[in-house]
Amino acid sequence: GQQLNQNPQSMFIQEGEDVSMNCTSSSIFNTWLWYKQDPGEGPVLLIALYKAGELTSNGRLTAQFGITRKDSFLNISASIPSDVGIYFCAGELSGTYKYIFGTGTRLKVLA
Amino acid sequence: DGGITQSPKYLFRKEGQNVTLSCEQNLNHDAMYWYRQDPGQGLRLIYYSQIVNDFQKGDIAEGYSVSREKKESFPLTVTSAQKNPTAFYLCASSIELAADTQYFGPGTRLTVL
């Protein structure tokens, strides 16, 4: 099965810093979803994107659906300790009914 | 409260035994999914169901089986044929197949001893 390239794999940042991560692929996607997962728990949906070029915010989080429909970006501004976790992207592969998941970005915030 | 529940949270089984993981949702969603999560990898689709009494194989269906007799329930059986069953299993649902956001349950961690 296919997987998305998600970068970076892990990040250690200071509290208050901004964070950026992305998912890229050679395939075209119709929808992008961004999730956060705490250890031992299920992923929680953060942001959903449905159109190329779309920019959507959810509090300190902002995500964008790439113009080429092959990538997406998630930014977190002014990070806080509770932002710690694993962030996943998921893209609905065009022409299918399946979501492909990124390998995750593990975020650690140092107080 | 509406949501997806999975039970048990932790499950241990001996090699050679079948085991069934429960997934229930009260969101009135038509579509349900089972994923497997291994360290350092993205979620991989095992099976999905668009509607009651219908289900399709995902990318890694070998060694697994499912049923969808009720809209609310989509149990997953990990059979003895699954060569490497130790993993974190996640169930999800969406209003309809794929063209909508998927909501996840809390997961079941299966360990084969």
C-alpha cells in the first residue's frame, strides 16, 4: 500500500516556538485531514481540507491544501506543552475511496 | 455522548488463537474502517465497510476477517493465520465512504505472547 511522505519525523522545540510540518506525495488527493494522536489513544481530527489552495485555521493551528493537490502543510503557532504528540496527515486518494496516512511527526515541546 | 468505542483497551492472546476486537459507534455513520498501526508507520487499512452486510478488503487483509451485521458494529477477528498480529488496532467511521472525515475510536493494543 501507499504511504505519504511526512516531514519532519520528529521535532524538539521550545515552548512558544512555531512549528511547521508537511506531507507530500506523487499522487493527487481530493481531501486532506490532519490528526493528533496521544500515546495509546486514537487520532483526533484537527483540520479537514477539501479544495486545492484552501487555508483553514483551528485556533493556533493552520493547515493548507497544496495547489498541486499533492501536498499539505500544518503549522502550529506559539506551541505549548500540551501540543506534544504525534501529528498525522491523511489524504483521500483521487479516484479511490481510501485514505492514505502519513508516517507521523512526533512533536516534543520543552518548557 | 456520540462516539466510537473499542474494547478491550488491551488484549493478550497466545499464538495460534483467534481473537475478536469490538468496535461500536452511535454516530449513525454508514461507513466503518479498521486500521493497524505499527511504530514508525502510518495507519494501514485492513478492512472497510460502506454499508451493513457489505465489506471490502483493504491493503493488509490477510489473516483478518470482519462482519457488518448491524450499522453500529464492525468487529474484527485476528486469526491465527496473521503472521505478526501484535499491533495497535484502530477503528474509524465516517458518514459515508471516504468522501468525508473519519473519526477514530480509542484503539485496542493486541499483544501475542
